[in-house]
Amino acid sequence: MSAEILYMVVPCYNEQEVLRETARQLREKYVSLIERGMISPLSRVVFVNDGSKDRTWQIISELHSEAPEFFSGIDLAHNAGHQNAVLAGLMTVKDICDMAITMDADLQDDINAIDEMVQKYYEGNQVVYGVRSARKTDTAFKRFTAEGFYKFMKVMGADVVYNHADFRLMSKRVLKELEGFREVNLFLRGLVPLIGFQSCSVYYERHERFAGESKYPLKKMLSFAVNGITSFSTKPLKLITALGFIMSVMSVLAFIWAFVAKFAGFSELGWSSLICSIWLIGGLQLFCLGIIGEYVGKIYAEVKQRPRYIIADFINDAGTDKTEE
């Protein structure tokens, strides 16, 4: 069996502190895999610059100049977001690779797990998920919210792999099928399992970030969670319907109670109970409108069909191409 071409897609946003170390470790891994005949010498690492404001793109260009046989680069015209940056890389390399692995640039994903991922691919798996075996490096709050997110996604009906982020291997066949999904609101953790095909998981321990700051503060994590839930589940809308029915029943019961109280002679109602009722109903209405608004906003974004990303430059060992998606 001949070795096949592996492309690593590494999204980067303001990663100047860690990028050269990431490149060094990935180069060592590629040399090892090539020497053992596991991947073709035509394999490459593609760094995707997602509109960074530091020297990230300059470093990517330097890495390509120093070792074009290992490193390529994609420069997005603007910050498109992590998921779109990953997609931009995958769609750019889908026709020139046999398999692609996506991972972040911060070295938290275990590079040594790549060996097992490639082996699982040769065993017939079209998708190989990198799954965290433990969350020892997380704070208690991070661990609680992250694990709660995956469990809540399952309850909401979204098919996600527990403790899996965006460290995964996909075959050329899967990449071709992924191209057919045209939604603007991307949530790859839910989208890839939806494609199907034979898959398996590889377990690894996630490391501390090598350098720099996390690109996912609490605000972004919450936004990502909302996007994932509303992209793959309509259960929140169904819950609104159920809540509306329950409130209607409660209103009828309250009306009956008020009617009975009136004729029984103890109809003196307190101001506090009235105000609490108004605030409760008002809060529930605003909450429900907010959920509906999330879905309406997604429809608005999908209908416009704007490009998910725009590629300004693609540098590889053949030169520079300019492409748009």
C-alpha cells in the first residue's frame, strides 16, 4: 500500500508567540511519518491566517520560504472566525490531498496522536476524532461549562462527539461531501458527524497552551455554544411551545382561583403578588422572543448567502494563487 498525501490545516489568529514552535514540532512529526512510509513526501502543513493583527502572516510566509517542501499558507482577507478559517483550509486542499487533519496552533492538541489517526485511516476509517481523555489542565469552571455544553447538546438533539473539539482527520471523500453543506452558520463539531461514513476516536491528553493567550474567552465560548445549539436543534422552539401551553394552563387556573376568591369574599389581593406575576410573565416573554430571534437571525444570515471567507493569498511550493469561496 503506497503512502498517501496528508495535509494539516492549522487556523491561526494572532499566534506569533507559538507559531514557530508549532512549525518545528509538526516538521519533526512529518519527517518521522515520511521516513516510516506512513505519509507521502508530498504532504504539507497549511497555516491559515485568520485576519491576524500581529506578525502571524509574516511568520507563515517566512516558514514557507525556509521550507516550501513542508509549509504552505493561506491568508484570509479578513477575520472570518475559527470555523470558517478551518473550512477555508479544508476546501483549499481537498483536491490535492488524500486526507486532512485539522488542529489549532496553540499546541494543546497532542501532535503524537497524529500517528494513530493516520493508522486508523489506513484501517478504513473516513473520519478519526481526536477526543480528550481528561480535562486535568482545565480550571474547575472551564471543566464544568465544557462538559455541561456537550451534555446539553446531546439533550438538545445535536449529534456531537463528547469532549471532541476540532482535532480530527477526514478523508478526501468526506471533504467532498462537506463541500456540499452551504450554511453560513458553521458548527463543524456537529456537521462532520452528520456527514456519516465509518469513524472512530483517538484519545489523548490535552496540554497547556504553549504560549500566548486563549482565543476563546467566556463571551466567545457562550456565543459558540448558542451557535451550535441553534444550528443543529429546533428543540428550544419546541420548548417555547410547551412553556406557552403550561403558562396558558396556569393562567386558566389563576382565573378560576380569582373567580372563586371573588365570590368567597376574600378577594383582597396583595400588590407584591401582582407585581411578581407581571415580572414573571414579562421575563418569560422576552426570553422566548430572544430564542426566536436567534433563529430568525440565522435565517437572515443564510438568506443573504454572503461568502463564508475570502482568500487573499495561497502560498505553496508552486507559487501564489488567489481564490475566493
